[in-house]
Amino acid sequence: MDSSSTVSLIGAPTDIGASVRGASMGPEAMRVAGLQAALEQRGLRVLDQGNLAGPANPDQPAQGGYRHLGQVIAWNRRLHEAVLAELRQDRLPLLLGGDHCLAIGSISAVARHCREQGRRLRVLWLDAHADCNTNELTPSGNLHGMPVACLCGLGPAELTRLGGGDAPALQPQQLRQLGIRSVDPGEKRLVHELGLEVYDMRYIDEHGMRHAMQQALLGVDADTHLHLSLDLDFLDPEIAPGVGTPVRGGPSYREAQLCMEMIADSGRLSSLDLMELNPALDERNRSARLAVDLVESLFGKSTLMRPRSGSTD
């Protein structure tokens, strides 16, 4: 996107799908960390659409393999409508989470918009977890561990058909997962059955982040809508402690910056989820400030001293 583009901030202050409370405070923490000013410094117009309202977290045990299913459906319906409205206004929706179950509503809206526009969709899912559980596989019932499965058509119809139509929001070949390093045993089998393309930390250790990102972006062209769904537990908890489900051994600061810069270089980023920031577990808003730093790189801030094609930044 170019510097005349408009970014719409959409806050979704809920931890309805999470195992640990606190992600509901994530949107405000990112605002406090200076997200809007950082984007405006990149030459972007920013509309802060405020926070969506939805059901409170009842903190109840799972029923039928799902915790808080009704509330999760309600939040995702509202988010779907909000994201779709921004896309139809030719604005880039930036979802401020909230826990990662909200990606069901966000990505369903993006997929619907792509169908309406006749555009291809590529989703980059940066996360420590595969998020591909079902109610039969899940050890917890927490829906933030199920959005990938739901988006691929495995789950309750109220979530799998959120964007309308008979097909799931995503086909597995539209998705690329990076940074994965914590997968439940049953979930691992399902990932293989679906044929998801996963660049886990073993792959990144062996081949490097640059190669993993090159593979993940392969085929992205002028007709592709690129969506990034970034769970902050993608990052190593040494640099981003403010998450509910930290997993050691994640990408370093520089590896994460390289991811963002390569996405920026593609010029195709068209929508974004920024998920699972938990200020209750953070250190003086350190993780929120890092998230803002990474978003700046997504929109063109670069450490490169040499000119890039079409850029002198």
C-alpha cells in the first residue's frame, strides 16, 4: 500500500476465547504505546474506529468441547461486519486484539471481500501455536486454539460459515504458518491431514527466516490480497513477555523485523490482525511497544541503508 492509504483501527477488547484473562486490555495498551502516531509518521491516514462491544467473559468451563461458544460467535459476527465495512471503503483494517479466536471474524470478512472482488487471498499466520484444534481434539475447549480449523471449515456452522456461502472461508493452500513450536498431538495429525504449509521453528533454524518468508510469500502478486494474522506469542517471550501462552524458542527481534520488512517489500499487505497482547502479564508495556515497532516496519520503516527498488528509506 502507498502513503495515501488509510488504516482503520478496530479494537476488540475481549479474552473470550483465551485460557488466561487479560487480552481484553490489549487494544488500549497498543494505543497507549503510540500506534496511531507511529502509523501517521509513515505518511498514513489513520481512523481509530474505537472498540467494538460484545458479551463479557463469563469464565465458565467448556461445554461440548467449547468454552464460551455463544459469546465467541457474537464477538466474531460483530468483527466480521466491522472489518468488511472498512474493506468496502477501500481502507486497511487493523484489528487490535483481543485473543486469536477473533481472527475467525476478521479473516472471514477478508475472504468474503476477496470473493466479491475476484482477488486471490494469501494469509500469513505468525504464531507459536498452530491454532488448529477442534472441539474433539482440544485439551481445554479454548476457542483461541481453534481459529485455523474453523476458517478451514471444521467447527460449528455459526463460525465456519460466518462469511456466507457454502465453502469455508479458507482453503488450506491459502494459508502459511510461521514460527510454530507448540502443537497438541491430535492437532498435529489434523495439520498434516489438511496439508497446511507450516514453517516451524525447526525449519527456520535450519533454513533461516529469509528463506522461510520467501517461501511463504511465493506467488503473491498484484492480484493478491495479503493478510497478516500476528499473534504476539510468535515472538520469543524474552522480548515479548506480555502474552497469555508464551513458548520459549521463538523468533528474535531481528528475525521478527525481517518478517515485517519482507512483507512491506511485497507491497501487498491489505489487512492485519494484531492479537493476544496481555498487558496484565507485560513489563511496563514493553510488548505493546515492540508490537508498534513491528507495525512500523510492516508499513515501510526499514533498517536498510542501501536503496531498495522504488524506495530510498
